[in-house]
Amino acid sequence: MFHVKHYDVIVIGGGHAGTEAAAAASRMGASTALVTLRAEAIGAMSCNPAIGGLGKGHLVREIDALDGVMGRMADRAGIQFRLLNRRKGPAVQGPRAQIDRRLYRQAMQQELAQQPGLTIIEGEVARLQLEAGAVHGVELASGEVLSAGQVVLTAGTFLNGVIHIGDRRMQGGRMGDSPSKLLAAQLAELALPIGRLKTGTPPRLDGRTIDWAQLEMQPGDDEPSVFSFLNRVPEARQIACGITHTSEATHQIVRDNLGRSAMYGGHIEGVGPRYCPSIEDKIVRFADKTSHQVFLEPEGLDDHTVYPNGLSTSLPEDVQHAYIRTIRGLEQTVILQPGYAIEYDFFDPRGCGGRLRRRLSPAFISLGRSTAPPVMKRPRRRAWWPD
């Protein structure tokens, strides 16, 4: 038998939203538990190893203004800083940093380990502990029960996650990590407004097999714009990224194999992101274009892996190998990991309401009982969505 442990706040998930939620709760004086499948993966960047950009860069600055951790960690791990739209007005400029995956993960784990009142628990949340329509804690797959006044679920891509590579399907929250199936099954029974979303990622390339001499190189800004108001300059060594373009041969290979794409082959039901189209989408939607820009972004100072920004795909592996080698500078490139699409459950923020769903945002759901610790109380605000 396990002894029931009590916390003021339990946060489920150790991604971007989960680390911010756990750090914020513990900073406010609440005893907090962060439950994650693998403690070593806290702060892992699942897709593009970058932070910020147009719109998102403003968000990171706002998080920092609220004493969040993302901006400070980005400044510690950033290996290229650029202010996008520098020639335009401040309202449309966006700070962006290319991040060293290893440095960011290490910095985030160190930050949370030093946070007073925060406990990291490795395990899978199997169920929410419910009583009279309110959440009182969680049950882990091991059988251990944790009680809490508030439970924060940071869903990410792990709830019912399914990875697609052409007609191949496998369960996963990201490549190499298992999905959260038990919790997803319980949430589906709670009449929460659940849908499916889809996102994708490009193949990862071996930078040692790229012909960098053929490529245009893009350095960072001479005067880097860091994220945190507490910092002035980056901490890590700065590097340049490469720029190349797809070709008509690339586009023809993709067009010839659209039926083998997981998305165009009818294997995916989820809706994809508007501003991050796959290479299949680009070639179909912009059929008049003979090339598309691709940024070759190193994933770390001591890592040979390169992220080809602009080549997100759900095509089969053999097609990915074929079209990659039609791109200038990538003729002999080796793919270290194929690109893939991933589908996962999400919660509609317009479903907020009732005892079970006291607060809901696109980033995370906060589930709690009516007797929350005083330190966590907040005044009710009128919902912004229509009834």
C-alpha cells in the first residue's frame, strides 16, 4: 500500500506549459508536484529547437514579465538570436532564438530542481481522483495516489498521441516516447469538449553530410535581442544557420507521392496548424511556386543533428530520402530520423464552466475543488468566448 501524499498543486506534464505552471505555483508558496513520464525529458524541445518568432516572441517576453522561466532559459541556451521584421515597426517585430536542445533541457531541469516547494515525480498519471464532480488528486499507473487542491493538466501531444509516417501508424507522444492512453480514456468519459489536432515535424539530418560550402549562411544579429528583461547578452557561443531551397525536382517527387502522404492519403482526421504547413501543403496550395526556402538549423553546439525548417512532412521514409537529395547542398545527406505527423487530443477552451472545469485555457486545464489553498485563489473573470 502507498501512503497518500498531499500537495497544494499537482501539474501533469513536463513540457513548456508544465514547467511554467509548476514554477509559478511553487513561486506563489504552494507545495507543488510536477508529474512527468520521464524526469530526464523535462524541458525537452520536441520539434523545432527554437523559441520566439513573430507573435510567439512577444508571448515569451510577457511570460518573463510575470517572472516565468522560459525567457531566462532561452537566454542561457540560445545559439543564434535574430529580431524578425527588424526593418518594420516594433509592433510586428519578433525576437527569435535558435536553441541548443541539451543546454535548454539542462538549464530547465536545474531551475526546477532549485525551486523551493517543488517536487518532481516520475510516473504516468492514469486517472484523476474525482469526488462529487470535483478533482481531489491523481492516481499513477503504479497505484500511488497523490491528493491536491488543484490539478493542472498540460496536455501537449501526449494524450492519445498517434505518429504517422506515410501509411505507418504508431502510438507515441513524440518519437521515442509513449503516449498517455489511460488518462485520455478517463477524460473522454467526462463529457469534456475534446477534439483532435495534428502537427508535424521534418526529418532530422546529419550535418556532417551536408555540403555547407554550397549554401548561403545566415548569422545572428550583431547586437542580439535576448528575451529576459534581466539579461543583456546571450550566454552560449553564437553560430550561423544555412539557407537552401527546394527545387522543381523536389516538388515533382512530392506531387507523385501525395497519395502516400498520411494527410493526403486520408489517414489523419485532425486539423493542422495554420502557420506551419507541411511540404505537401506548400506544394499543393502554392502550385505556382517552383521553390520554397529551407533553413538548416543546428540543434546544438556539440550535436551534428540539423533541423531543416520548412520540410515538415508525413510522407513515407523512402520518399523523404528521395526528395531531400534533390535540394542544393543536401545531395549526399543522411537522414537521422524521418519526419512525421502526430495526432493528439485537445480541449476546446469554450468548454470552460462547472465545478469540474473551473478554469481552462488553450495552454492547460486547471481542475480543482472549491476549497483551494488561499495562496492560489484568484477572482473570477468573465469568459471571453460566446455562450
